[in-house]
Amino acid sequence: QVQLVESGGGLVQAGGSLRLSCTASGIIFRCHDMGWYRQAPGKQREMVAGINSGDFTDYADSVKGRFTISRDNAKNTVYLQMNSLEPEDTAVYFCNAECTTIGRRSAYWGQGTQVTVSS
């Protein structure tokens, strides 16, 4: 069983910064694609940023130039550095990781962490 635990959310003023972390725990051989999604009230969940095992990154247009995704494979951890935050970034942020455990490769979700940006 793999569990993803996020941390780093909170309340910040517009223009401020936050850093989210997500660590995968359990019997893990390796994690492959990892990423961050977000869901605002009344909206569908959307991809924010992704990073694969080769450190190739991809970002939603709305966060390009402001957010940076990175990973530490030794710790099975993915980070999201969020700068120049805007009220429109307010959402619950979810971590997603595709990891290989004993006998299977599956995608897992974290429980979510709230990010609130005040104007």
C-alpha cells in the first residue's frame, strides 16, 4: 500500500509564496510520473504541474513562470514552489504519483492540502 502525504498549504496574501511537499511512503521500488493537481470550489480538478522520471516538466499555462515542480527520488518526494500567487490559485491541491510496488504499478492520490490566496 502506497500513501501520499501532502504538506505546505495555508493562507497567503496575493504576491506571496508557498512550497508544497508530497512524500510517498510504503513499499516502493520507484515512482515514475509525479504531479500536482488542484480543484477550486465548483470547478473540475485540473493539472497544475507534472514531472517524469527523467525530470521533464510540464505546466498549466496559468502557472507557467510562477510555479516550479521538482522531485527528490531518494525521498520519493515531489515539491511545488509557488511564487507570485494570485487569488485565482485558491484551491485544494492534490499530489498524484505513479509508483511501482510489489507486483504492480499504480497511480495514487494524496488527501489534498488547502491553498488560500487573499487579495
